[in-house]
Amino acid sequence: MMTRVCSFGMAFKITLERNTLRFAAAHFTTAGGDCERLHGHNYDVFLEVEGDLTADSWVMDFSLVKRRAREVCQELDHRFILQARSTSLAWELRDGEIELGYGDRRYVMPTSDVALLEIDNTTAECLAEWFAARVWEKLQTEGAGNVCRVTVGVEEMPGQAGWFSLDVADHRA
């Protein structure tokens, strides 16, 4: 496989959209000194992988990228997404449970029902950033030396998505 670094502006791109990449999860965001009520979404994920063509004339095999992205979706599917780096929430792990609090509100959940993410909020933008990093970790194990950017959109509802682009040149293992 070729390992040349992308020349930005001249990269090829593959995309995977909706219907093939989904997860359902509960969450709440915090903003402006307030915390949303606990609720959920049926999220759709958009994924773009940019890079030079390999010797076989593709950026990456669609089925391989889709498989790795679905694995990331499974990490979140049917879980409560908890922002581990939140400065607004208090949480504690103990005896197989997570106790979570905001003001006078308290939640206790089994750890198996929680996706504890190293993000500061569960906005679509932060989820897109986390997702892009996880997909990139997985693609590196597949020899993605030609890839220069991974872009992810996380759609909470039709027409409402947060996006993040990870330029991977500085994130190579």
C-alpha cells in the first residue's frame, strides 16, 4: 500500500451516509448553567474519508470503512452517553454503577448501560469529534497511510447535524 501523505486540495474522497450508520442513545447536554432533560435520539452518522488513491485506485474499501464505523456505532448504541470531562456534572463510578448528578437531579445506572466518553458535552459537534477520532484509530490498523482527513457528521434529527473534520497528519500512530 502507498503511504504518501495527502496533498491537501487534491485528495479523493469516499462517503458513507445515513441508513448504514446509526445508533440510538440517551443523553443530555449542559449549557449556560442549565442541563437539558434526559432524552434520546436515533442518530444517523455521515462519514467522509479523504486521501490519495492507493495502488489499487481507491481511497479505502467501502465495506471495510463501513465495518469499522459500525463498530464505533455499536459502542454507543442503546446506551446513555456521559460526558466524562463535563465541568457541570458530578459523577462517580462504584460497584458496577455510575451515579450522576446535576443540581438536585440524581441518576444511578449500571456501567454496562453507559458510554463514558472523554468529551465535555454530548452535543452533536462533540460526538462527531469523538466519532472521527475512534474511526481514525480503527482505520490506522487497516493501513490507512494514504488517508489525510476523516470527517464525521452526527445527525440528531433530519436536517440537524454537528460536524467535525480530523486532519490526520498530526495523529498518525
